[in-house]
Amino acid sequence: MKVLRYLAGNPMSLLGVAILLAFVLIAVFAPVLAPPQEFQMTPYDTPRAGFLATPQPPSADAVFGTTEGQYDIYYAVIWGTRTAFKIGLGVVAISVLVGTIVGATAAYYGGAVDEILMRAVDAFMAVPFLIAAMVLTALLGKGIVPVTIALATFGWMGYARIIRSEILRIREMDYVHAARTYGASDLRLIALHIIPNAFFPVLVLATMATGSMVLSASALSFLGVGTEEGYADWGQFIAYSRNWIIGQPGNPFQYWYTLAFPGAAIFLFVLSWNLVGDTLRDILDPRHTR
């Protein structure tokens, strides 16, 4: 009821939830909205209407038009929703797990353990995120799994810092001392008594980071080190539009559709996660004042 009351009084939060639910429905019903064809190796291989170099405008056969090489933009936008969820949720899940383990261990044991782990965090944070992810993806090869591994490898440090700061505050509370007095093991204290009460800021950060990771993955695909050619990935299709952003003299918006549809999908997806993250912060944080 509290959530519903908050959404009813906050149109922007309601908009974020509605957009995100729309993307969820698109991802779930992708095989219905854009049925794969028999000759495709996987459903994520975008079908082609031919091999012309010039993009073709929206038509009955290609609702959103086609890119250079005649890839169907509508199909890529629909199935790209599944790609976005796979990358965003996969990267965030791995990052949260690694960051939570590192941050909790550092904060709980302190001393030399804390010093070593936090200096490792500082070392990773000193590396430019997108450049490091691009280099690692290039070494691992193209595909969803290499992109996810690369982004997660350089995306867990923020969670470690937040968990550490929260646990440093919580570990001195009376209920933790009481549990330790009753003989609770370190693992039990951390897993059952400390982390659940320190996890709220991580949840908010993870929600907002989901959209950011999709944006980073799209950047990798745009730079040519993300997904394979023709894969249903919004960043891949933004890359196909870069030679056609400006049309012919006298008609600069001739190929607007090559950029507008995949670009709008990325924009709305990232916006929805940011709005949902703000909503979670406002609802779950008792210290937050409106």
C-alpha cells in the first residue's frame, strides 16, 4: 500500500515503472512481436531484407526501416530488449556479488584485511572504466558473455565501498554484539545479521547501474568490440547508423529512422531504471525527506 500511495503521488516514478514494465512485456513476448525466421541460427540474429548498402525507410515489410546491409531495425529493437536485460541484470548481479563479498570481508575483519582489499578497490577504480572494459572485451572476443565479464570486472568497486561503509556502522550495534555473545559464527553474523541491514543502498545503486551498464555495453558495440555483426543489440544498430546520421544535401533527416528507433530504446531503458532507482530510494530509506 505504501508503494502504491507513493506512485500515485509521484508521476515521474509511475512513469519509470510503466516504461520498465513495458520493456519487460516486450522482452517476454518478443517471439510473438517479432517471430524468428526458419533460416536464423539463433533468434538474436537479425534477419536481412537484402544486401543493399543504403538504408531503406519504414514500410509494411520493415516497420522501422532497415539499416545499411538491410538489417530489420524493428526486429533488432524488439529482441534487443532481451539483450539489454541479459547484459544489465547479468553485469549487476555479478558486480553486486563480488562487491558485497569484498566489502563485507574488509569491513568486518578490518586491519590488514581491510587495507589490502581497499587498496585493491582503489587500484581497480584508478583504471578508466570504458577503456578497460573495451580492452578486456577485445581480448575475450565478441559476444554477450565477454561483454558481461568485462563490464562486471570493472564494475564491482562501488558496491564494495558502499557495503564496507554500511557494515562499519552496523557491526558496532547492540544486536550484532548480542549475536556474537551467543556464539554466532563470523559467517552467520555477516550473512544473516549484518548484510541484510546494509543492503538497501546497494539495491538502489544496483537498480540505477542496470541502465548504465546497458549504456556501456551499447558503447562497446558501437566501438566494434561488443556483440557480433547482425546481433540484436541496440548499440550494434546505433553503429550501423553512424554513416547515415546526416542525409543527402537538402534532406539531412533522410535516414532519421536508422538512429531514432534504437536510440530511443536505449534512452527509455536507461531512463526507466534511473526513475525506478529514485523510487526505491524514496520508498525504502526512512532517512530520506521529501
